[in-house]
Amino acid sequence: MRIAIDAMGGDYAPKEIVAGAIAAAKEHGDIQILLVGHEEQIKANLAEALPGNVSIVHAAEVIESEDEPVRAVRRKKDSSMVVAGRLVKDKQADAMLSAGNTGALMTTGLLIVGRIPGIERPALAPLLPSLDGTGMLALDLGANMDATPEQLLQYAVMGSIYRERVQGMKAPRIALLNVGTEEMKGNEATKAAYELLKGSGLNFIGNVESKHVLERPCDVLVCDGFSGNIMLKSYEGAASVIFNEVKKAFKLNILTKLAAAIMLPHLKGLKKTLDPNEFGGAPLLGINGLVLKIHGSSDARAVQAAVKQAKTAVSGKLIESITAEINKE
Amino acid sequence: MRIAIDAMGGDYAPKEIVAGAIAAAKEHGDIQILLVGHEEQIKANLAEALPGNVSIVHAAEVIESEDEPVRAVRRKKDSSMVVAGRLVKDKQADAMLSAGNTGALMTTGLLIVGRIPGIERPALAPLLPSLDGTGMLALDLGANMDATPEQLLQYAVMGSIYRERVQGMKAPRIALLNVGTEEMKGNEATKAAYELLKGSGLNFIGNVESKHVLERPCDVLVCDGFSGNIMLKSYEGAASVIFNEVKKAFKLNILTKLAAAIMLPHLKGLKKTLDPNEFGGAPLLGINGLVLKIHGSSDARAVQAAVKQAKTAVSGKLIESITAEINKE
């Protein structure tokens, strides 16, 4: 199994990415890692000799976080991200992962690697935080803004397979993000998607309201990219404002500072539990090869964990399973 | 000026509604209040004699909170809510307010009172909490799930006029709820609405992301009822989970209990600031007469405040201004 890693994307690239790749290579002697990026820069950031199962694939360019995604992918043909995508496309690699520009990575998936035949739209599928710390898969979280009922159904199928194949879950509970729990609730798209999901053979448990997502009411939450983004950023905004205000209140006077000293160790855990970045890589499902987005601030540890996640997905035949299921009839 | 009050809707009806109506009648000697509901029950809940500017309009039925809205409005023709709506329709009242079933009140607005000619869809327009305590008008928050770009533009026009006429704001800043601030962001509906808003003559300041709403980035936030609901309930869910977990952490041991004693007075204010129910009545804009939804848990004080809000809207010629603006060309 070969996994391509974009060595140049992310806040701490190439240093942390390279370190994570080496750690992963040592952990998994049975996989080959292709470190894609500027050879000189990668070598300058080596803290130790490359293990035998890591090789460097030179790419002269880098897609920056502020680059316009489609343009960057079209023009920077020799960028680390595009070259890694081409390795997957040409079956030189089974998977790729990147901490770089999210939009560019989705474009690389779509334009360089390509869709699974039968899939209308790929979907970005991160694990969202849940209070119990286990996380809940949600898709689409930003690959496409609009989704038809049929596309929502495809998201559900892909999410269900991912939970089964990569996370070992049996009959994952699928739900639809909606404004109420009753069947007739929602906009035109969710109402029609509800009907399709009911007849899909998936373990569809109905609608879920956005206020309950932290309680992990389901294993796969299906939504269009627009409302998924509104939900995610609302949670982000609320948590940031509340934690900020609590922090300010802790600084009011000597007594509140005492209270802070007592409480901060207990509240740190909560903040971490609610942090969406603590939950590993997000697969771009529906692409004909595994493309894994990891957070921009990923360190070596995060890269190492993502390699493990990619390995599980490839061994679990994720892409083959999705392809078979989508083209079943 | 005559204001009809649904005496039977809400958690504390009729007692608190009646008390609020009487207090409002005393505060505003220049208005007439029509207390609509079961005469005997209203009389049984009178703590004092009715002031001269309050009269009871008998209605034998009540729409309950668990009633299916459209059915209830169609069948319970003699319910306090429907009778109040008919008073507005027949120009026997200039405004109505109710703490009852929200769906039924929207239906009453639509089917009994009727739309302003030229308005495609009415919109529910509550003030959302903001950190500075002043609130931000958002619409639509639930009257319609889907909205076309043209309907979003109408929401913007109505919200702008409401802010000017009822809240004395000059050139209210209008923004579109979206997934990013750049012009080309969003789904098909928001992208097209952006263009319409840009050319509208309104003080349109662009897109706003859901994570910033508590900072009051604009005075009128325009969204479809579906994504507005997703946003609102996400904030609700995040706040409820975080406050709950903090409360649990305060109960861990004797030291954290001490910290709680110090901090709770400071955190109470924050919780109140973020509570959407603290922000008065939500008008159902686009209806041909003022229909004001007040929270189900409204007490006398909330009813009294809502009467003042209704009075300001009627004196400010809200409905006439919307009608003129929508039918301008």
C-alpha cells in the first residue's frame, strides 16, 4: 500500500508533516510513504535519515492557503498537492493526505483524481465533536453548497459505508439535519430526501435538529454543504464567544482569579471536547481514490494519526465498497 | 389605536396576559385594548377592575400549543387567536399579539389577516441576542423554509423598514447569512440574492458568517427560514451544552463549589444576554396588519412591553411603509 503525503501544505509544513510521515513509516512497516514536495526543503527539514519505506517525489510548486482553489489547481500543475493527486489518479498511490488549502484539495480531488462513476457530487465528511468524545460523521461539510435529494441520499450511502469500513461500526444510524423531528418538516430538499432515505435500506432514524448534534444523536448526519457550514460555524461562534466571556469574567477581580485557578483545569477538557480540530482527517468521499483533508494546524502527531486512518480505509476497501454500492442496480 | 391581545395563548395564559394587558392600558391611556378570549376565564383572572380602555371580545375556543397549525386555524374559527386575527383583517384592530402556538399564529397571519399585496411570503423577524445587549433583527426565522432570491430581497426591504420605523434606526445595515464573506460565496439562492441586494438601494454591507452573529455585524440579517433555524438552534444547542457542562464542573468538589459561589453572579448576566427570549416580540412581516408573536413563557411584563412595541409600529406606519415600498415601481 502506498500513501502520498503533501509535504508542503499546512501551517507547520514541511517540518511537522515530514516528521509525522517518518513516524508513521516506522509505525507501519508494511506501507510505502511518498513524500511529495520540494526535495531540497524536505531534506533540509529531516531530523533523521529517511526510513527505507519513505521516498521523496519532487514537486517544484506549492499551493498557498490564500490561492484561489480552481485557478491554483489548474495552473500549478507541479505543486505538491496536484502531484500527489496525480499519483492517486495513476494508481501510483492508494491514498493522499494534505493539510493544505481545503478548497484546492477538493478541486484536486474533483479535477485531478476524479469522481467514482455514478457519484454526482463528492462530499467532505469530517467527524464533528460530541460530548462523549467519540465524534459524529457529518457530510457534506463544504464540498458543494447545494444538494438535490438524490445527492443527499448518496452522501448517506457513502457516510454509512465509511463508518462501517473505516470505523468498524455495524448498521450506522443515519439522520438528516432538519428544523424539526417530524417527517413533514423541512425545506423541499430535505422533505424529498426523507422519503428517499426511508426507502433506502440504510439504518435511517429520521430528522435531527441542529441543537442536538453535540449529543451524537446519530452516527452519520446528512446535510447540504450550505446548512452544514451554517451549523458548524454557529457552534464555533457560540463556543468562542462563551469561552471568551467566561475568561473575561475570571479576570474581574482577585476572587474571580481564585475561581479561575480552581476551574480552568476542569474547563480545559470541555474546550478540547468541543474542538472540531481534535477529530482527525476528513475524507473527501465520492472521489475515485482516498483523499484525506487534515487540519491546517496539523503537527507530526496529527499526520501520523491520519496515515493510520488512510491505511484503515484502504485496507477496508472503502472506495471499492462505495463504487459497488452506488452502482448496485 | 386598537390592539387585540390573544388572552388565551401562552404558558401563563390567561392570568399573566390579562395582567400585562391591564398594565399596558394604564401606561398608554391613548390606546384601546381588545382582550380576546373566554370571557368567564378572563374575568376569573382579573386581579383588579378593567380600565376604561380595555374591553373583552369573547372567543369560545383556544388553539393549543400541540395543535397542528393549519388545521387548528381552519377548524377553530372561534378561537381567541383567529378572532383576534379577524379583528385585524376587518380593521377593528390595528395590531394583534399572541404568546400562543407559533405555527398557528403564522397561519392566522397568512390565512385570516392576509398578505400585503406584492409580498410573496411573510417572514418572522425576531431580534436575536447580541453580546452588546442590543440585539439584531433576523428574518426569516421560520415562516417559510425555502426562499427565492426575490423573496430574500423582500425580507431585506421589510427588515430595513422595520428597523427604521419601529426602532428609529437610520440606514440599517443589511447583510446576508452566508458561508463566507466574499461575493461569490454561497448556494445558488444567496449568490443571486447578493446581486439583487447590491442593486437594491438598501444599505447592503455584504455576507455575514454564522459564527459572527453574536457580535451584531449588521442590523438586519437576511436568511431563508431553513438556514436561519439551523443557525438559531445551533447557538441554542451550544449554549445549553456549555452552560450545562460548566454547571457540572462547578459541582465537582468543595473548591469548585466555592468557585461557583464567586462566579455565578457574573455568569448569570452572560446567560441572560444570550437568551433569545429576552428580546421582545417578533413581528410577522409582510402581513397586511401588525401580527406580533411573543414568547410562550411571556409574563405580564413581556406582554406590557409588546404592547408598547406594537404601538410604536402602528404609530410609525410600519405596514403602510412596507406596502408603499414594495409597490413602488
